[in-house]
Amino acid sequence: MSETAQETTLTPQSLNPPVQRFTLTLTPPSIGDNTADIDRLARGLAARFGIPVPRVSLENINRFSRTLWESEFEVLAQVAFFEEGPEIIHLGPKEEPAQSYGFALDLGSTTMTFYFLDLARGETATVVTAANPQARFGDDILTRLHFAGDVQGLGELRRVTVDAVNRAVETTTGELGWDPSLLMAAAIAGNTTMTHFFLGLDTFHLIREPYIPAANRVGPLRARDLGLMMNPFGLVYVFPNVGSYFGGDLLAGILHSGIYERDELAIMIDVGTNAEVVLGNSEWLLACAGAAGPALEGGVVAVGMTAGPGAVERVRIHRETGEPDIEVMGKEKPVGVCGSGLIDLVAELFLTGVLTVQGKLDRSFPTKRIVETEDGAGYLLVSKEQTGHGKDIVVTNTDINILLKSKAAMYTILNVMVAKVGIGFDDVEKFFVAGTFGNHIDPNMAVSIGMIPDISKEKFVALGNAAGLGACRVLFDRAQMSKVDEIARKITYVELNVDQELMNTFRAATFLPHTDLSLFPSVKFPGLKHKEEE
Amino acid sequence: MSETAQETTLTPQSLNPPVQRFTLTLTPPSIGDNTADIDRLARGLAARFGIPVPRVSLENINRFSRTLWESEFEVLAQVAFFEEGPEIIHLGPKEEPAQSYGFALDLGSTTMTFYFLDLARGETATVVTAANPQARFGDDILTRLHFAGDVQGLGELRRVTVDAVNRAVETTTGELGWDPSLLMAAAIAGNTTMTHFFLGLDTFHLIREPYIPAANRVGPLRARDLGLMMNPFGLVYVFPNVGSYFGGDLLAGILHSGIYERDELAIMIDVGTNAEVVLGNSEWLLACAGAAGPALEGGVVAVGMTAGPGAVERVRIHRETGEPDIEVMGKEKPVGVCGSGLIDLVAELFLTGVLTVQGKLDRSFPTKRIVETEDGAGYLLVSKEQTGHGKDIVVTNTDINILLKSKAAMYTILNVMVAKVGIGFDDVEKFFVAGTFGNHIDPNMAVSIGMIPDISKEKFVALGNAAGLGACRVLFDRAQMSKVDEIARKITYVELNVDQELMNTFRAATFLPHTDLSLFPSVKFPGLKHKEEE
């Protein structure tokens, strides 16, 4: 687990967490007022704060009763607002310090990102990441889904995931000096498969036509139902899914982006394993997802890696010499290239003229950086003397080809969606880019390769970890949970019909930046003048 | 455990159980309609039957999902209506037979009476009783409360009680051929102490001034929270308490009596360990309880025993010879006298002239039945040749004295209550007598000894096991649960202020039938003429 300081956090405007603290002075019992302890507490809270009479779980009754007498009926109650009504989940003496914590979790298939929140103060104490432990059963989701095909496998996936979450909780609360039993609420956003694994839900029909999740919406659960290291009665909100391809992480992202309550049209893209695109405004939302991401994550492109220490994240190429200038994450020597580095590299090679419009390395370009590899021509980004692992970092035509397919997929999806509603990209007022990717990507570069449309750069907004921050939102303001339902109801999912027309659109988009250059007027590259003269 | 055929059962007018069966045909999923399984089921039920969208517990999702596919989306769902909303707790194929069971339990401190109900048909399958296993920790409640003073003791009391309930469930469902997991609902009525023990609630403040229960109202729970052998998600309704002296059994009794919805004034009395009295109508309810019962249960009176096989339940005394004519419960030889037998005996001895108005055996009465014992004079009810245990059954002056104190307590309570609201007994339209006692007692006899007021015998109604039948009511009609809350809210509890006036009232009532004979005009006894002549 590593602390990633560059993660942005959320500063809530106001505070309305799903677990709220109430200070209460009750009239002590007497012969003339012999209401039972718990009834006195629950009714007292309801009367004093205008909330429905809260429940108390059977297991808490004796402890709370003792606390009432010991603190002479002056108490601080923490009330969890479940869908089915409020419940008192913690009771302490009135003078107890303001301790009410929670965590938001972006449950990615590769990385889990935790936001540890102080719910009483409305602050993010720390952000930590940990590898998704499911990777031991397979890096790719399909292998894991196969493994989940029997009950033992599914149970195992669930167990390792919950264990990893609990380890992160244990370590981080230890570092923060927090009592884990004062973790009162959690919000978890993952894609549909991750959510199924986390909840132990059957994925049999999820991966078979017509691709049906076991459940989309389970409503807030209790921590003990999931085995999480928290207050056992704490509220755990698992973002609902919309369908097999449209998960809670994307709903959390939409929530964070706010596009569902804007009057103007906006697009949000999230590039992970899939490229996920949402287009819409306060009246309607259109969503689409497609396999576009692999090139941008570790494991597919030979030199690719997840954004993290040792990843080349920025690349500039000298226009005459073809020599690279790189920025590496952390203070380490480079060992690979992350998504934004790859986009930078391809864009810069193209803008310098090292890459052709077909995305091939031009051996005639006067540089020694073009080398021969087993996979054909390659561009030597970092020679082994400068790398962390003592091996050259070479990006080959094959790697570039994978990236071009990904960027073409992204552009195609965007194109299908605007076409579907009969608008042009210029009608879109905001273009939100979610994910770590969105934080690192240079929109100029992404436009240069034709991955995203050639619109005004001011329209681009990097959202950061939209899923994680969206999850933080529901913990700072429980009213956001009904917004999530509203978004889920509003979403129309666009199926990509793989027909000849789509294939043509896709093929045209695999070029740099596109076969139709009029779509990318701002992109100036060496071959352009030649092309314009033709 | 013995089957007691003489228990009356409830025949519901209409059926609206807390767990209801719904047959549903859903549109199977398709590419164009890819709602998740559980969402499809829950929303389908809500839309088809106009109920709120029901929840499904996490543990049930996979099973229910499989049932949906296996039964091709034609299902029978059983929905439990919890306070916090409905939940699907069982799902089977559409053609599944109508199996939905429940049990009502009158959790008495001596005897547990179970009513096994077919909730689908609205029928009582059987009524069984079992001894309350807490007796091993002490016959009287105070000993048990002492034992419950530490956590281990309380846990032990809870465990043996739940175990005994589960044994009764296991045996009876076995006899009935019922699958215990199809027990969908249970309703449990006990006094405040029994409820505390059953739920494992602390009794520390319950038995110390100002006598505060840990909780009065816990709301319907899930069977698994209590460890009951039922459908683990089944609904368990535990009748709330009103205070330390006023428990759920009495609320259940009031529910069964219906006095809370009558326009006319009515009284309900329930004689167990305490004498509990409720007076009121649809507008107000006044309740009072006092230690009046011991004489009428086994253990206090030397020859006393609980109503059951071998108990003398009816006694007539020949007016001239003083010879007894008895009826014994079951087909066994007599071994003791139950409450109604004792009342009969004292009344008949008094009416015959064997007992004086002071309740003393009159040795001058010409009968050989008056014998000398270690405790002074006694009446030989059954000689050892005729008994089941080979010992004489002799009722002594001491025994009679205990009964007189009990009957005086009952009359005093009744008197205090009518005085409190400024009415006379003649203003009372119905006089309900609850309990096994109510089933056996002869109102003429009870009036003769001045235990209950001298009102028209037609006003007396034996309610049977009002607590048990009240518990059956909520299982046949869940709307009754809110009636219980209504009753609890409406109840005013009258504390008996033990002052000189009360003592005078009590002392006057220890006479046969009372010092003020004008209160009992219908009671004619040998000494009366003599008295009138005075």
C-alpha cells in the first residue's frame, strides 16, 4: 500500500453524513416516569431532533442502557440513517469527543483507493491505495469470473477482497490513531463485477447472454453483514449497478461530475479497463461503454504500467532531433510507461513526424532512437543505463497499434453517442475526464492523436478519481444516495451495434488523428502541409 | 410437553398475516430488458401488488436468483412485513404448495403454551404446552432475577428458554410433518421479566427503584437474531411491555379481549402470579396489578397445584352432610387442588356453613371431614385411599387464609380502580376473565367468596388463554400490531398506594364475602339470616 499524495480530495460545502451525532440530555427515570431506557433514548432523540424514532439493535440494548445510567442520561448518540429508518449505532457520554469516521472505496479491478474521512469534521484524513488482491486469481476480469464460477471460488474472491479492505482499514486507522469501531459508515464504488465479488453475488448470468446481474441495488447494508472491520452496525453503502457493463463506479463518477444536474450538455469519459462515456444534462443521460482501455493500463502494452512510481507520465520529443524528454512519477528511475505517457509519446512522435498518419514509425526520420526489435521497428524511449530495471524501454509498432485501437474505440463511442442524439461535439459545454488517467492526461495530446474530439481545451475538466470522490460525496451528504438512484433511473444505455458502419467509423479513427482531418482543425503535424497540397 | 385439547383456538375472520404469499409471473430478462434478477423480482412484486419495493437479504440473493431462472420467472414469494418495510424471505416455484407456518407463544413463567398456526389457511394446527425451563434456576421469579444479575446467568436463562422453544418447535413440526424453515412468523407474549430473559435484556434496573425495563418495545425481529428454529429471516414479534409490572402478555390479553375498542366499559382480569386488572373502553384504559395470585397457583397453598391432570377443579359440598363431591382433571386420581377447585371449595364450605365469615373452619359443624392437623383445623377433601399419591388432601385454615388474602387483593384492586374513575361495578358491561383460571373458574363461586364483585353472571366472559390467543391474533392479522401500540399508549397504570385506607379496604375484603354485605346481595349463606336478625 502506498500513500498517493497527488490524489485530490473533496471539501464538502455542508455536512449531512449517513451517520450523524446528536447530543442529548434526557430526564432521568423516576417512579412517575418509568419509560424503559431504550424507549426513553429513542423517543427522546426523535422528539428533540425531529427524526423518526430510531431503532436499536438487540445486541446494543444492554450496553446502551448501561451507558445511559452511567452518564446520568446525558449522552452523545450516533445515528445511522438506513433506508428502512434511523438506528442508534453508538452511544457515549455527552462529553465524548467528536469521533465519527468513515471510508470511501473505489474498488478498481487493479487498484483499491481508500479515502479515510472524518465525518464529524468533514475532512479527508488520508488517501491510500492497495492492490486488488483478486489479481492472484487472474489479472484480467474474465479469468476471475471463470474462477467465480463455483461457490468456493466466489467465496474465495469475496474473502480475499474483504480481507484486503480490512487490512487497509487496520493499517490506516492504526496510523491515524483511530479506533476502527468508530468507523461508522463506508461507501463502495466498483464496476458490476467487482460489486458482485465484494458482495459474494453469483456472476453466472452476468457473463452469459443476456448478461443479467444477480442484483443491481442492495441498499445500505450493515458492516457486520459484510464482515468489515468497522462499527458492526455501521452503514455500508454499495453503489448500485445499472447493468452488466455499467457499474456503481460509473454512477459514482457521474455523481461527482455533476453532469446530471447541469442545464448544459456535458460529456464524461472514464478510461479504465473499459472506456466509459456518459453524455447528457439534467434532463437525460446517455451512456455507453466499450473495450478501449487495455492499452492505457499495465499488462497489454509491453512497456505499459499503471500510473505509479517509476512510470513515465510525460513525454516531449524534440521536433528536429527526435530526442525524448521525459517525466517520471515518484523519485525513481523509469521502469515503464503509464497511459498518459503513452498518449504523450504517440502524440509527440506523430507531431514530430516520427509516426505517420497510419501510426507507423518512419524509419527515414533522422534519429537513432528508431531501433529494430523482435516485433519490428521500435522507439527507444529510455536506454537500459537510465532505467530502474536495467532494460531498454522500447515502444514498438505493435504497442502503438494497440493504443491506436483504444483511441479509435474511444473516439468511435463518442461519435456514436453524439450522432445518436443528433448533436455535434461543439454543442458539448464540458468534457469531464475521470480517473487517474484524467488527472495525468494532457488534453492537447489526446486531441492530437484523435482520441477525443477537437474542442476548445477550456472545456476539458480533469475530475480526478471520480468514482472515489463520488463515494466520498455520499459519506459527506447522505442525500446524495437518492441522487444516485435518480441517475440510475435516468440513464439510457446505448448498445454498440457492431455493423459495417460502426467498423468504418472505427477504422477511420485508427488513423492519426483521423482520416477526416476536418474533424481535427487544431492538429498541426509535419505531413499536413504535404497532405493539404495534394 | 402435553397436548391440551381443552385450549380454545382462534378462527380469524380474514387473513392478513405478517408474512404473506404472492404468486408472480415476471417477464424473463432479455438483451432489451436486462434488469438484474433481484431488482426484477422486487420491483415486479411492488408493481403487481401495490406494496413498497421489498428488500432481499444479502444471503438470499444468490438462492433467489437461481430460483428465478430455474422456475422460468414464475414464482411464489413469501414477503415478511417488517416495520422498516417488506422483505422477501422465501422464494419458490409458482406451483409450490401453500406452506406458510407460524407459532404464537404465551411465555408464562411456569408454562409455555404454543399455538402452531397455518398462516396460509388461517388455522390452528395444534396447541402444545411445555414447562418453562427457567424453573431449574428457581420456581419463583425473584430467584431467577437474582440469577440473571450477572451476564453469564442472564445468558444462561436466555439460552435455556430459546432451547426449550426450539425443542417444542422441533418436536411439533416433526409431528405435523412441517419443515421448520417454513415457519415464517412467530409472536411471543410474556410478562416484562420473561421478555427480558427471552431477549437477553439486562434486568438490573427492572428490579430496583424506580423499576425501569431496559427496553419496552423492540419491534419485530428476525428469527436468526434470536436463534429460533424457523426461517432465519422470519418475523418474530415480541409483544412490547408497558412497564416493569405490566408486560406484553397483558397487552396481548387486552388485544384478545377487545375491550380497547368497545364503547361500553369492561373489566378484564388475569390471575397468574399477579392479579392483573384492566378497566376501560375505546377511549381510555386503566391498569393495575398486584400480588394476588400465589394462592391460586401451585407452590404456595400446601395442597395447591397448577391446573392439569390430577387436579381437583370442581368441588360441591352437601349442604347437610358437609360431604364433598369433586371433579378431577384428566382421568387420574386426585393429587392436589388447582385454583378453581380451591375457590369452589372455600365458596362451598362457606355456603354450607362449614366456614365462618372470618374464614375459619367451624368445628361445631356436624361432619367428620373437619380434622386436626399440625396447622390446626383442616377439611379432609380426599382421603388417602382415593388419592393418586396415597396421602390425604386436607385443606387447612392456613391454606384458606392464603386464599382469602388473594381474593381480598383482587377485590381491593378492582375496588380501587372503579373508585379511581368514580363508577360503580354496575356500570361495567363485561367482565372478562383471562387465563386457564378464567376457563375453569365458576363466577358464582368467585362472587360467593367476594373475590369478584356481585354483578350479573351474564356479564362474565371466560377468555381462555388471552395472552396466547392475542399472540395468535397478530399472526393472523398484522394490523393488530399497531393496535398493540395503541393499547400501550392508551394504558394508564395505577400504582397501589399502600396507605391506611387501602389496608382497611383490603382487611374488609378478607371476610367472606366482605364485611359490607350490601356489596354482595346475591350471596346467601347460613349465617346470613342470623346476621340480618342482629
